[in-house]
Amino acid sequence: MMKKLSILLIILMLASLVLTACGTEPATTTDGTEETPNVVVEEGKDYSKEKLVIWSFTDELQTAGDIDYFKEMYTAPGKPFEGMEVEFVAVSIQDGYMDKILPALESGNGPDVFTGELDQVKQFIEAGYYGNLEAMIESSPDVDLAAEKADYKEYIWQSGIDPATGKLAALSWQVTPGAIFFKTDMATEVWGTEAGFPSMDTPDYNAEVSTWVSANKFNSIENLLAAQEEVKAFNPQWRLFPDDQAVRFFAAGTNNPVKWVDENGTLNPAKIKEQIPYINMVGSMYGETIETSLTANAAEWSGPWFDAMDKDLTDAQGKTWQVMAYSMPTWGLKYIIEPNMEKVDAQGNTLEKPAEDADQATKDAYAAAPYKGNWGMAVGPNSYFWGGTYVGINADTNLPEAAFGFAKSMLFDKERLAARQAVDSDMYSVESVMAPVIAQYDGRDSLGGMNHLQVFNEEASKIDLSNVTIYDRGLNDLLGVHITNYKQGAAGYTSVADTLKAFYADVQVTYPEIYVDGLPTE
């Protein structure tokens, strides 16, 4: 249900507060180091009797210090919202974030500020749950809308716009482009004799190998399939990817993919045509056993999936298999791959990873050891992103000025963002924060000194979200079910045509509003 009246009231309220505010006086220094934020406050309001409620699908706002920073700068003694209580609630997606927040928002009891991933944000915007963030920025005495828009990555800014109003409703300080991380020593053995492959004494060897692999092996869906076949042919115990989920990001194979829903509001035939090469590739990759598969049949997030990042995985029969590459976004390198990379001693010998029950000293010594440095960072047939935390303000909040204060502390406080980035080394959406970091970066040790931030920055600039719809996750998941049935040879799935017909039958039931007859089957 759209809540245009609520949004209008917030805009009018903010405009009024600008004229009557007692918090628009020049910033003052209270402790010699921190200045009181120049924010709009409601005249005469006792904020010590109020509570700002913030929900998120991740606990990052708590663990990264964002909640504490907001309290320090906005609710502490002498600050604009002095004494205001701040309640933070983290509910993971696995624990039913959307199942909990949607009823709360619909009933009018939702949080003042809440986050979401992109498809969730689209859903929040469509339902009218997010207020007009752009109007709040325009009403702020110290935030320049044009300057902020120019400073943010275009796809991040555009992804948070409400199509009904053309105004910004949500924004993310993160940018999460992806890459294909791969073991350069394995790639060298497989393709090292091919024309143009860098010689071992090439400066920045990992970066040069990454460039070559990107251009020659990962640059199209067809080449991705051929590369898998070449890896297996070189060594029957090697596989390029752990499982076929690694190629799902390349289903379109282009940086200008077709929308799932066309201008008529119905399932787009052109999108189906775009998916067919991907369906064929997944069908070709699958085998019931690792021996017959082009992948290691190690499901994403499973134990074997993690094991193969280190060196190898062992199957139920005791055979060992090695995996070369993983598709991961910005956060995947730091939090997923690096903790599982091989380490070496002072002589360059590979160290054995400590067992779970090893003593702490052994674990600490291993953690302090240098990486083997045998990983590179390539790009695939198209750019992609995975994840990202968007911040928006409830259209029905009774504390729009405080809610915007929190959004401002997360999105437009450049000193805070720079300090935050220096701690987490993540890729941020803000050019003024990232440009000096990228320019001065010495390179990632785990990637042999590669400037991975530069690669991520270039990939982020290629991402176009004008094709995103609120149906994307649902349709992708639904098609994925039928692709799985097809690749596994389930009854009734003997061809791509069978797969698409079954998919259409489910769409007709699940999303009847977009179903249309006459969709392609080949």
C-alpha cells in the first residue's frame, strides 16, 4: 500500500523544521575534538523521552561501531538529540528478516530506520515503506544533494530511486562488485604454454596472469565452459569451479542484460532467450559424480566448498580434488577466501592448517604467517554485484529528523566513512573516500600484491541496474529449481524446452500478473 500522504507530511515537517529549528546554529566543539552535527531538530521536543528504532538484516551496524558513533555524535550530552534512546535490532535473512519486518511496516509499527539488500529495497520502495530521502537531503543545512550524487557510484545511487517519484529513497555506503578469484599456480600449469601467457619472471605476475585469464578464458559463457573442460583434461583431479553456482552471475553474459519484465509488465521473451545459453552451460557442467562432472560438486557454503579454497577436498571415497576458482564479491575475499588460503613459513614451504582442537598458540602462529600469494583476481563475461546494505527511513516515522541524522552519519559523514574504511578495507560507494585509498594502496598480499580495489572500482563502474525489477530474485530462484531438475535428469526434463515449459507453469501460478502465453521454448 502506497503511503504518499505520510511521505508528504514528512517533507512538509522537515521544511517547517528548517525554518523553526533550534539546531541549525553553527557547529560547536564540545570536547576539543568533535563538533556537534549541524542538524534539524524539532523545537521544544524532549528527545530524552523518545526512542529511535533501527532494524537491519546484518549486525554490521553494531559490530562496526555505527550505532555507538551515532550515539556519541547525536544523543550524548550536549548533542542534538540528547538523551534519546537508540534500539538496534538485527535479524538475519536466514532467521526471517523479511517475514518479521514486512508485517511490522504494514501495521504501522515498523522501525524508524531499516536496511535491506537491493531486491528487498525495491520491495520496500514499491510498497511505499521508505520515505523521501532526497527531500530530507535537500532540507538539510549541511548536505549538498548534487555533490553527494556526483560522489556516489552511479549504480548505487540509481538503485535507491523510487520510480514513482524519481526521488532517492535508500542508499548504500557499500559497493559490492564481484570477480573470479583463482589460483594462479594452477592456471599457470594448465595454460602456461599458450600464446601470450605471462612468463614467470614478469613483474606483477599475479596481476598479469589475471589479465590474461580474464581476456582469454573467462570472457564469454562459451569460453567459461571450454576452460572447465581444459582444466579437467589437464588433470582429471582438478576442476575450475566448486559447483555450478559459481557461474550463476554470468547467466546474461553481458553488462546490458534484458529485464525480466518488459514495458508491458509481462514476462519478457527476450530475457528467456538470453538465459538459454546459460541453461545449456549448466546442463553440460553437471555430472552425478565428480568424475563425470566438470565441477567438484561441492555445494556453496558446504564443508568441501571451503576445504578446496585451502588446497583440496576429499570425497566420500577418500579421493582428493583440487578447485581453481571461486566467484566472490568484495566481502568474499576478506571474509570467505582469505581465511581459507594457504600460508607459508619463512622458507616458503606450505604450512599445514591447524586442526580445530589445536592450541591457541599454534592457531595464532598460523594466522600470523604470510599468505602463499598464489591467488589472482579475474573478471568474467559480465560485471556483477552480490550484496550491499542499503539504508532508508520509514515513511511513517515520528522521528524523521533523528532518523535522517542516523542516515547522514552512515552515508554523508566523509570523515567517519574514511575512518571506517581504513579499519575494514572494504570497497565503498563514495569516490572521495575511495580515490585516495586506491591511489595509495600497496596491494593485497594474498593476491601477490594486486591492487584489488582498482579492479573492483573498474567493475563497479560497469554495473547498470536500470534492468532490475522486484521480480528478479523470485524468478531467478524459480528458474534455478527447474535448471536443477534439468541438469539432474528429473522425470519430464529431457530438454531446455521441457525446462522452460515447467518454469512457465510455475510463473503462471506464482506470478500470474506477469504471465503471458506464447513465450519461447528454444
